[in-house]
Amino acid sequence: IPDEIPQIKIGKPSITLMELSELLIKEGFVPSKSELIRLVNQSGVQLNEEKISTTDIELKSGDNLRIGKKKFVQIVE
């Protein structure tokens, strides 16, 4: 995990990964929702260093998301 992680503000205490997908696309972390779904299905997305297998997972402020091998983002309220 890098020392400096980009942050995405969600404006509420928690959010699902699919709800967050619009912000991830806007900020350039993933090119599309279908690409995000593909990465999740192929175990390419980690939440707090644990692989996730569904896009319905709940993210909360302070969580770290790793997308692929090199993209990291921290969720903040």
C-alpha cells in the first residue's frame, strides 16, 4: 500500500460498490461499470486487503479499495 492514497468523498456514512462506481469512473480509476464488474469477478478488487466477490459490498468511510494491481483509493465521508 502506498503512503499517499487518493481519496474519494462519498458524502454519507456508507455506500455500495455499484453506487461508488460512478465516482470511480469520473476520477479515472476504472473506465466503465462493466470493467469494474469484470475485475470484481476475477478477484481483481480488494477491500482493506481482502478480495471481494460481489459489487453489493458495503463500503464505509476509512476503507481502502485496491483496483487491479496499482490503483488505490481511500473512501472518506
